[in-house]
Amino acid sequence: MTALRRASFAAMGTRVEVTTDRDAGPDAAASVQALFAEREALLSRFRADSGLSRLNAAAGRPVPVDPVLLDAVERALAAARATAGVFDPSLGVQLRGLGYDRTWEEVAGAPGGPGRTAPGGGWRGVRVDRAAGAVTVPVGVELDLGGIAKGMTVDAAADRLADAGARCVLVSAGGDLAVRGRPPGRAGWTVAVRTPDGTVPVTLERGALATSGVERRSWVRDGVRRHHLVDPATGAPAGTGLWSATAVAGTCERAEVAATAAFVLGAGGGAALLARLGMPGLLVAPSGASLPVAGWPAAAEAA
């Protein structure tokens, strides 16, 4: 049986885990780590020198940006349109007002005052000039590409490893993952989706899986527990009665968008969205009760 090579490192505020067969070569993990570092330097809103931070700081005028950042903005806007704005990449101001104004490690232990909320929707005013390689962000709006940037990077990392010769690949960033090929002698990759009661295993033959939830990204401000999944209709943390939403798709980027939108919509709306998109999913309540959607888990096994 072909041995697998595993490595892990910290990036984008989470733990990245890389698993490949040895055909990927000895430098595979280092190549992926370098890719995550490059993307973080471009797409993080927590780094004052990032391309995204410079773009947000220049709100109101067109800014030439790196092609990767321009592509990420275009994809985020397309995702917003596809979900009728439920996935909103323009909630940076709202997240800062809620206290999520620094890296997660700093937010979790920092005191703070009352959150300030306002509806989202500022993405509708963002303009992309692909010919000029420039983006214009409206005054008063800040882009936050967090989840979709992570999903895009996971996909790019998995493709890089496959292009390097790996026959089987799994790249996971905080549980949001993409696979290429199957592990030797197995039907697929066994993935553990966390629930309040433990985990639910699912076999992923190909594609990607992402989960949005409140387990890891929550904090207390002014005596109120808050989380990072904001409802654009209110600008406040979504109070939809879900603990998590998981989606399976062809890419981690699409799974990230779908999982986030499903969480914000809640059980009924989230199930309808995933069914309309044809994406297997699992919606979990704080009690541990779960709602499988679009054929989960059988459809997930063949996604």
C-alpha cells in the first residue's frame, strides 16, 4: 500500500492539514504553506499591509490590485448575486463593530463594548474594472473575503499538489477541505463533521466540503455572546437557531459560500437553498438534532 505523507501548519487564522501520497514529492507541503502565506498577505483584512486592507483604505476611488485579489473580489460578488445577497462579502464594518476587528486569537480574549450593527448590501456598489485591473469599494464599505478566500486557497492548494504529481490529495483548513483522487485501497476520504454531541462521519469521493457554524468563532461583548456569521439584513450575528451548516460541492469555494448562506438562512431556508443548488448538506441545531439535505450522506459520497 502506498504510504501517505502528512503535514500541518498555521495559516489564515486556522490549522491547515495536508495529506498526499509520496508522488507529490518531498517539497509538497512547503509549496502549499507558501501558497497560503501568499494568499494571506493579499486577502487578509487583519493585516494592514495586505492588498485587501489597502483596497478598503482607499474606498471611493479605483485601486489597481493584484490579479489574485481582483479574481477573489469578482468571485465574492458573483456568490453574493447567486445567493441574493445572503452571502455578503461587504460586512467588514459590521464585523469590526461587533468586535471582530483583529485576529481570532486576539478577539477571543479581548474586552469590548457594545456591538454596532447596520444592514449589509454594500457589495452592490463595488465596481470591478478587469481591463484596468482595478477595484472600487464604496465609501463606508469594507470587504471581508474571509471564508471564500480560504476556500479558494484550499482549492488552489489541492490543484497545485495534483499538478505536482500527487495521485491522492486532501487539503483541510479548519475542516473546510478539498480532495483529489482517493486514498490507496479506500473508496474515498472519511471526513468527520463536528456536532454538539461529537462527530458525524461522511465519505467524500471527490470535490470539497465546508462547514459554517458557531463552535469556534464566538466571543462575548457587553455581556452578549456574538459570532462571526452576520445576517446582512440586520448587520447582527445571524440568530437562525442553527449550530452549523455543512455543504458538499465540486470546490471548497462553492461549499464555503453555500454553507455560510445556509447558516444565515436557518433550517428551512438553508435546506431550500442547498436543494436548489443540488448540494448535499447537513444542518445541525444546538441540541444536536440534524437535518440531512439533498441526499446527504449518500449524495455526499458521490459528490
